[in-house]
Amino acid sequence: MARRAGRIMSALPRASRALALAVSLILEGAVAQAGPPERVVSINLCTDQLAMMLAMPGQLISVSHIAADPLASVMAHEAARYRLNYGQAEEVHAMAPDLVLAGPYTSRYTVGLLRRLGVEVRELPVAERLSDIPQTIALMGEWLANGARAETLAAEFRAGLAALAPNNDERPRAVLHYANNYTSGSQTLAHQILTFAGFANIAEEAGLSGGGTLPMEQLIMLMPDVVISGQRYPGLTRAEDVIDHPAMEALRERHAGAAVTDAEWVCGTPAVLSAIARLTALHDAEGS
Amino acid sequence: MRFALLLALLAALVMALFTVSLLVGPAGLTPARALAALIRGEGLAETLVMREIRLPRALLAVMIGASLGLAGAAMQGYLRNPLAEPGLIGVSGSAALGAVLALHTGLAASFALGLPLAALGGAAVAVGLILLMAGSGGSSITLILAGIAVSAMAGALTSLVLNLSPNPFAASEIVFWMMGSLADRSMLHVWLALPLMALGWVLLASLGRGLDALTLGEDAAATMGISLRRLRLVLVAGVACVVGAGTAVAGAIGFVGLVVPHILRPVVGAQPSRLLAASALGGAAMVLAADIAVRLILPERDLKLGVLTAIVGAPLFLHLIYRTRKEGL
């Protein structure tokens, strides 16, 4: 654009200099807009939380309604201070954002529509490993032009992780059992949290790499030492019935250790440190 | 004599399918190991799989299948209309609505029988409505249209309740409540459904004599000492009990009450009392077979039972409508 503007300028006769100056001023204005975003809207739970940690005062104007749900979000309290959105393109566009933060699983239609409406949408990749988390933090810091704060947060995370030294002497076999018999395989953040705390993940034995279902019969045949159940939500659903199935209860009764995954497990944020800490305590109790 | 032989054959079929149902599953147990675990409790994991996962599944298939066969045969006998089926006329759908309301308002959690009783309530309202609209001797078209309206309303309200639920898994369960499944049910569900179902079986089985008399017409039945009002009341209560209790734990499974009596009616000589017993066994066999098939066709995917029963039942339904039209009813 700038080069083209230059060409136009040189082609213009002297008398039109004033107009050309005006054009270049407008273009400069556009360049200045690419500085720190001033109206940021987040429509994904994980970007919500990182943005709340890293945004400068007044920069973040809205987070998704899920961020205010204490069952899914570790920052529900903070989220209550922001305007909540439901991730709908029309609603988000009406907030006149200069940057929208989304995740890779955000509806393609919403992201596509926002982009066609001229809104800048950035998608934060999912942290699949603990070692991805500092990079994710740095990326968000870069987007929000608050690199210094991001650097501090990433350093704190690294130090916190190093302090939770893994204990690998004994590796009790654990299963992550969520609603609908869903579990997390070897290429997931939940697997890394589990193994970092000293457990072996049974889904790996079953050959699962990503997330997927492990039929309850198969799970029982693998006889895990520890059952780590998914979080329960209000209302009774058949999906969650499997968590309290008598066969699963029987597995839990074999060992004292059982835990629940919660909001701390969901996103690659520094909150996973407290999930690891709780699991490490469970691991040590199992060992003794 | 021929009827006794038919019942014996059907019972043998149910036993055989029940055994196969116990032997099918992703755990990959050999039949010998599976039966040793089931009967003698050999091996902790195997015993859990057999007694806590496969046994309740097979038991529920028998209970729900028998209930649906019985309910279909009884309703068809009373309405003297082969198209009356709890799933098609919205009784199962209304039972599902009752169940969903109980689960998402906390009624089901507050007392043990809250779930099946709420489903029974839903089913009773639907049967009552249908009988009011289509009545005994009402035309097929009234019955089907009333059924469509009740089904649509129940389905819409079920979806609404599930969409309003704060539970993130609720909305995706719309398909379970409309199609039905026995995956990962437990003995808790067997005990939850059994009391009301057993009551319903007794009520429906007691209708045999009245339904036989009714084949001669309402006036003839009345002269034989059959109280139509009492017959209707017992029918509503019985159907509501069995369909309500079954739907509460396994969702709405359609077409079983249509297909089974249709196949067995010519064999029992179109006598309603005999059709009741035969349809109970036939229904159990059909749901067992469908539940085995969903595990063989798409293991680990939880294909819904209603998908298979509809694939078998819907063409037959069309055929019956066509024949009814030709007969000018």
C-alpha cells in the first residue's frame, strides 16, 4: 500500500501535493492502528483466561460467558467484571473490536463471518504439552502488546513447574474417565499433567493418542489403580451417569485414591500447576 | 397346543438371544471365561464386566422389549387398529419428556422413584389424550394425526428442556431420548424400572378376556359383563407403567409394539389375549436382537436402538397404512 501510494505521489503534478499529503496521512493513520489493540473481545474459554491475565487495563472489553462459569473457568470471579459474550458473530461485531481472540475449535462460521466483516480474528493454538504453555503465554503477550508481563508469567510458570519435581519411582496406573466414557490419550495436556505427577495413563496402553472414548468394559479389563473422574455439572445426564456407574465405583473402592478433573485441567494456563500439585499429593499418598 | 408350542419357541429364542447378548462386547472375553465370571465370579475385572455391565443390559433389553410388545398388542386390541403403537402415537415421547423434566429439575435426585414416576406421568397424559381423541373404534387417520401432534409436542418440549439445562451434555442427549439406547446402563436402572414395569405387566395381562370380548363389538362385550370404562382405565394405567418405566431408563424405542404384534397376529389366530403373551416374548426377542446388532455393526459408537427398530418398522408401517387405505378404513 505504502509503495503504491509513493508511486501515485511521484506521478502527481506539484499542484496536487496537498491532496497527496492527505492520502499519506490517512495511510499513516492506518499503520498506527496496527499498534496495541485497544478493543479486544475473547470468545474462547482459554483465550479468555490468558487475556484476563495479560491484558492492559481497559484493553479487554469482553470475555465468553463460559469464563464466568466456576465449573469450567479458574477465573470466574475475574470474568464477572467483564461484559460476557456468547460467541455469536453479530454480537461480537457490534462491540466494534479491533481484535477477536478465538480457539482452533471456535465455530468456523463465526470466525469466517467476523473476518468477512473486516474484524481481525486470531486463533490461539491449544497447548498439548506442558512445555507449550510458556509459548502460548508469550504469543498472547505479543498479540496484546504486553510482552513484559507475558515474560514474567512464563518465567513464573517455568519456575513453578520445576519446583513440582516429578516422582517417578512408582507409577500407579491411572485412568481419566470423563462423561460419555471419554478419556485423554498420550498427545494431550491432561496426559502430561497425569504423567508429570507420576502416574501412568491407561489410555496410552489402550492405544489412544488424542482424546477419545474408551468403552467401559475395556477400561475395567485394564484395571487401573486410580480413577480420575470428570467433573459433574448440574442436572442428571446419561453422559455423566457412566462416571458413577457401579462398575466404576467398584474400581474406586479398590484404592483409596480418586480425584476429579476440573477447571484447572481445561486450558494451558499457569492454573495447571495447582492441578499437578494436587495429583502429586495423591501420588505420594498412593505410594505410602 | 399350537399356541403353547409357539410360546415355547419364542421363549427359547429369547433365552438364546439373552445368552448371545451376554457374550457380545468390547472386552473380548471368551464365552467360557464370560460365563465363569458371570456365574461363579471368577476374575475381578471379568466379574465386573459381566455382572455390572452386560447383565443389566441384557435384562433391560428383555424387560423393555416385553413391555413394548405387550403395550402395542394391548393398545391395538382395545382400539382395534393395527397402527396403535406407543412410540408412533407419542406415548414414549411423552414419557421421555417426563423423564427429562425429572432429571433436570432435580426431582429424580430428590427421591428414588422420581424418575420413573415422572416418565409414567408423561406417558399417562399421552395415552389419555390419544384415547380421548381417537377413542375405541375411532378412525385410523384420527389416531395417527393425534399421535403426530402428541409426538411433535413432546419432542419439542424435550428438546427445549435439554437446551435450557445448564449441563453442557444435556443438549446432545436429545438423540438418546428420541432413539433410545441400552449402553452402559447398570443394575440400578434395572431396579429403578422393575417395580412399575411389573405392575404394568400384571395390569396389561389382566386385559386379555376383555379384549377378546371386544373383538365382537362394544355392545356384545358389554352384555358379557365387560366394563369398557374399567378396561380403558386399566389399559391407560398399564401402558403408562410399562412405557414410562422403560423410557425413563432407556429412552424412546419405537416400532417394537408395531412390528411384533403384526408378525405374531396371524400365528395366534388374531385372538388378543393370546397375542398379549406372544407379543411380550416377541418384543423381548426383537429388542435383544436390535441391541446385539448395534454392538456388532458399530461397536464403541453407541448406535441408537431406535435407528434399527425404525429401519425395520417404518417400511412395515407404510405397508400397514397402504393396506388400511385399501380396505377403506
